[in-house]
Amino acid sequence: MHEIETPAVVVDADRLDANVARVARTVAERGLALRPHVKTHKIREVAALQLAAGAVGITVATIGEAEAFAAPDTFIAYPLWLTPAKAARLRALPGRVAFGVDSAAGAAQAGSALGADAGRFEVLVEVDSGHHRSGAQPSDVAEVATAARDAGLRVTGAFTFPGHAYGPGSAGPAASGERDALVEAGERLRAAGFDVARLSGGSTPSLAATEAHGATEVRPGVYVFGDAQQWELGHCAPEDIALTVLATVVSAHGDRLILDAGSKMLGADRATWATGHGRLLDHPEARLTAISEHHVTVTGADLRLGDIVRVVPNHVCNVVNLVDEVVVVRGGEPVGRWAVAARGMNG
Amino acid sequence: MHEIETPAVVVDADRLDANVARVARTVAERGLALRPHVKTHKIREVAALQLAAGAVGITVATIGEAEAFAAPDTFIAYPLWLTPAKAARLRALPGRVAFGVDSAAGAAQAGSALGADAGRFEVLVEVDSGHHRSGAQPSDVAEVATAARDAGLRVTGAFTFPGHAYGPGSAGPAASGERDALVEAGERLRAAGFDVARLSGGSTPSLAATEAHGATEVRPGVYVFGDAQQWELGHCAPEDIALTVLATVVSAHGDRLILDAGSKMLGADRATWATGHGRLLDHPEARLTAISEHHVTVTGADLRLGDIVRVVPNHVCNVVNLVDEVVVVRGGEPVGRWAVAARGMNG
């Protein structure tokens, strides 16, 4: 690894392969379709691994990500507000495309912007399962779906994101909320005369909670790499973590070490319950106590100036988005680089 | 502005011009050299404005940033740990180049990696003025400088970063600490027989504190754009803020609005004292209460689905690093785009 100049994002392809296979098997055993969220990695080669392992398609957050992957079956799991320019980009996407709506006004806007092409697209109504971000209340799903149908769109189901699963002890309750919301959404859609082909849920934490039924498909993202949040929440083991930021100790004064990777490599995410600004994979006792753009402060690690360490970022999705490419290692040795094809595709 | 698709980073060039001119004038009036930190903007056109307004050179954080700007006079304000590969890149930089050291070991490593070329480079010893990040104690400056001289490097002064100025009421005390550290560093270097041509300090908050003397040059960065942190700390007025993220209201349920710009556009920085995850420039009463990658939750604003708003990010330096280009407006109308030439240049 020491021929890699720091800082660098490094993907352990052996661990990645194992993570992809394990979740594909688990999801298949539960009879669910797997539609992984590729916003975590933004890398075509990783999406190809997921599809080869049985994923039915991909999930993205933006039209730009859909363009970068150009997959045969894409779900934009976001309540798009379609301008004429965005509608034109949506029309130009290949394959089967679905997107989210969470309001009658958003559905009407989409129908108007897409015009005669509206019927080419599937829409899933987003429901709020307790995260209180976007999403209609489950009781309002039929109203939104009816507005979408009236706007010429093809309603095929509902989706939710149980983001409140990201906290200590909250994966189980969040998964229950997810199940209840999807079950109610399905019932209300059927009662209003809709065929319900897709009920889409899932996050990496709620996936592990056995209560998470009610869905026909799941959209975990982070499982491919893992990160310090998942590690500290107990949703992955350190030996499963497949992405780290390689960094050098550039300054050492007393017990305080400085690494040459700050928030411009590690991201600035820090949940209130996190132990710090990330973890050191090979020094779990160390704490990352402060961060700035090109510095992270480490305490509690027996390291010297010039030492190279593997930093596990708190939230991996924001890390991959900071670099143009990642270094791929197998058996601990660099074997190539992958481009982050969808980096910065926010619109 | 409504022909700009959201989300987008927008620079108000009129405000930028005014900020560049105002700080150039203030610094000149105090008899200091201005060497702005270009990590804030990473844009060649903005550096050109700063140099045209009288900046003596630029400050960067990494060799990659120095390469992207290729300026005639560059200070890499960072304690570099020079590998052979990094030393080769340093040798290839144009013009006058200085970099930081904060340990005898780092100085020896630099001298060894640069070999016969070591004398071409100036080094400034980094001192800790109370931020407790990198930097030697002022009492150890002569020891580090002597090691650098022994390694063949040309020691021309010292620098510090008063990063602890970023808190409510802390700019004044931080500026005092900055002054004391630079004065002591200068005295100790002179006592050890060094010519002290450069004592470099300054951040945007400590710049405003009149106690911040002791330096020969200052390195503010954020002043070109301002951000919500500077606004909330009282170091800039909202009418001076020159960079915003244009975003659309895509979801609205009750008092909760969702904008199509999350941490992948706004960054995830949030100081403990911040009111939220940024501010709305035209709705100062609103609060940004939650953020995820492509969503930010707004409460307390009278807005409707489809409305477009200007979001002031908490920490602008991390925002520019997330996009390949910014939209430039004058008189409220788009007039062009600037490339973020040094985006992602972390090494």
C-alpha cells in the first residue's frame, strides 16, 4: 500500500465482493428484490458487481446520477420537481425509469413538464415512515397517486426511506415504522384502484432488522463499503469495511497527531452519538477529536510522524463524492483505479 | 436567475469585487502584505482578482492546489511530509515557493526528499497560537528552524493559523494569541541567528480584530464569499455574502419544506453554535433544521412548492470543493461560469 500517495480513497475489492454477495444472498432469502442505492459509491464498476449478483436495477437520487449510470432499470428515489430542462433529461434516459412524487402539485408539475411522454414513466409515491423528511403521510397516498394518474403518469407503488434508523437502538423501531407505512400505502393504493407492483423500502441499518417486511424491494446503499457510523451502530464489523482513506501522520505534538486528510477527504458528517470524526481501522482505541479541511486530530494512538494509517470515514457516501477516482486493492496490493463516474451529479 | 437549474452554486460577482477591494484596502492601511488563502474558492479567476487588487501572492493548503494555480508566488501553509513523489511535484512548481514545517523530523524529511534542491524553497515554521492543531509551541521554534537549516532549507519566518477565532466572542482572544505567538516566534528566530522576513497570520475572523498585529502578512480566505458561519459570528453582513446555493422547494408537508440541496451541495459542516445547516439569504427567519445528501429541511419560511431560494452554506470552503463550476451573476443575471480548477486537489 505504501506506493500510494496520501491522502487517497482506497477500496478493498475483496471485502467489497464479500459485502455485495452477502447482502444479495440475504435479500434473496427473504424473497425481496434488491435495488441498491448507488449514491453510496457512484462507481460503474461497483454497480456492475451488484447487478451481476442479482440486483434487479439501481436506485439513484438525481437525474444526473441516472445519466452517469445509464442502467437498464433505474429508480430515482426522490420527489423530483420537473422543470422543462429536467423533463428533457428524463426523456433522454435509457431503459425503464421510475421516479418519486410526494405531492399532488409535484405530480401535476411532472405531468405538465413531460407532456405526452408522461406515460412512459413509472412513479412511486413517497411516504413518510417516521423520518419526517420528504414523503406524504400514508393516509394521503391515494390522493397523491390520483393526482399523478390524472397527470398522465403511471403509478406502480410507493416507497419510503427509514432514515431515522441511523441512531443507537433505532433500527428496529424504524424498520417497524417502515413496514407499517408500506403496508398502509399498499392497502390505500389498492383501495383506490391502483395495481401495486412495487413497495420499496430499506436502508442498510433497517435491512438487518428482521421486522422490515412489507416491501417488495429494498434499496440499501452503504452496505457495499460500510463506514464508521455503521461500525459504531453495530451494523457492520470493522473487518467488513471496504473503503478507507489512506493518510499520513504529518504533525505530532504531545498526544496530538495530525493526519493529512480533513473534511475535504473525509466529509464533515458527525452524528451527535459518534465518537469523533471517523475511526482508524487498525487502531480502534484512537479517537478523531477535531477536523478541519486538511487536518484531522487523532488522540490515543501510538503512531509516529510519517506513519500511514487507514481512516474509516463517518459517512462514506459523502467521501466518494469528494474524489475523481478510488484506488482498488486486492490482497493488500493496488491493482487499479475506478473513476467516480457520478461524482458531483447533484441535479 | 430562473434560467439556472437547481441545485447550483452561484457567485455574485458584484459582491465578490466589493469584498476583494474592501479587504485589500483594510490590509494595506495596516501596512500588512495580503496573501489570501485560495482554498476557499479554488478558482483561478478569483485569484486573479485578488492579485490585481494588490495581493503579494497566494496561500494554498496542498501541493495539488499550488499546481492548479501555478502562481508566481505561493505559500503552502501546511506542514508537508515530503515523500519522493511529493518532492518531485514541489520541484516542478513555478515561481517562488514556500512551505511549512512544524517538527525537526518533518524538516529533515523535507531536506532529504528535496536533496540538492532544498535551498530553492523557503520554509516557515508553523507555531501553535492556541488552536492546538498542527504547529510547534513558540518556545520550540528555534529548534525546528535549526533542523530545517541543517537540512538545507531556507528558513524565512514563521506562520500560525488562529482557527480558534471561529466561535462566538473568540475572534479577539484568538487574535491576541496570534499576535503573541508570532512576536515570540520572531524573537526566538532572531535570537537563534535567523533573518525573519515573514511572520504570517490571519484568518477572516481574526482579521477584523484590531489586536491582530505582529504579522508581516495575513492569509484570510473566506472574506471573498462569506458564509453562514461568518454571518452568525458577525464577521460579515448578509448583504456581503457573495456565494449561495440556488435550490428549489421540492416537498412541503405542514411547516416542513425540503430543498433539493443537501450535504453533497452544502457540505455537512455544522458548528455547535450554528443555528442550523445554513441559512436562507432572503428569509433570515427560516431555520435549516436537518440535512441529508440531497435534502435540507427548512422551517419557518413562507415558501411554496417550486419556489427557488438562495441558501447560504455554513462553511463555504467545503461547498466550492463539491462542484466543477460555479455560475457567475452580475446585476442578478447570469453572465458566465468559472471552473473550480483546484477542486479535489487534496494531496
